[in-house]
Amino acid sequence: MISWEWLSTYHEPLLRAGQVLLIVLLAWLLQLLLARGLGRMSSRYPQLPAGFMHPLRGGLRWLITGSACMLVLERLGVSAQVLWTALTGFIAVAAVAFFAIWSVLSNMFCALLIFILTPFRIGDCIEVIESADKPGVRGRVLDINLFYTTLEDLSGDAPGTWVQIPNSLFFQKAVRRWRNGELPTARKLEI
């Protein structure tokens, strides 16, 4: 005959361990489903660059992992009030840091707008106009990432060099664009 008396002794710890395992399993499944969904979305919409999808996937992974950790700690007996106090303290520090790194975040937000609005694309020739009487930076777009847009300099001073322009500058200055990837010659401009 099997004695089940030990089960009444360890019932509560076994139940908590099962709940913790269930939370971890559900968090893992949710991350897997979101990764697959974002993968399908990026393959269905090729205009969404990988430079945008990678941080989105990472941010969602951190959000799910952080939520799962908070739920696990709560199941292990850590007070919800302590957890929320720690979380709001972290958010307050993050808000202060947000203002400290505003220019970096501005470039990232402008990169997001460039990806969505597509004022220019890779391969286009563009010119960032300084003023009406002064020529600006002119070049072929080689790369667009979260902080800079890289141009191959076509201004004539140093052809073939690369110029990295902060993304926020494209929303502060006028930009001239040639879609075919070639700058117009003087004859084309006269006609």
C-alpha cells in the first residue's frame, strides 16, 4: 500500500513549482508565436527593413521575459507592492535617462519615419540643401540604419567617399531627390 501522507506535506510547494513552470512555458510559447508572426510579417511586407524588425522583436522578448519574471516572483511570495515600487522607480530613472539621450532617440524616431514614409530609398540620389545660396551634401543612398543614413558623396570635392548624416537632419532641412539613382546633368536641368 502506497502512503500519500507526504503529498499533504509538499502539496503547497509542488503547486507553486507547477505554477512557475506553467508561467515559464506560456512565456516561451508567447515569444515563439510572436517571433513567427513578426517573421511572417517581414516576409509579407518586404518594405519593412530588418533594421526595424530586429529591435522590435528584442523589445517584445524583453517585455514578455520581464512580465514572466514578475509573475514568477509574485508566485514565490514577493509582494506585488514591492514589485510595483521597484518597477515604477526603474521607470522614473528611465524617464530621466530618456531626456538625457534625447538626440539619440530623435535619430531613432526619425529612422522609423524614414522607414514608414520612405522620402527616399537605398539607391536614390539625394541632396540635403543647406540654404538657397549654398550647396549641400549630395550623394547616393547606400544604407539607412537607426542613427545614420550613409551616402556615397557625389558632390565633386571628394567623390567616392562616404558621408553619414544623422536621420533627424532630414526632417530639419530640405531634401532634393532623384529616384533613378543618377544626378541630372546641366543639360537636363536646362530643358
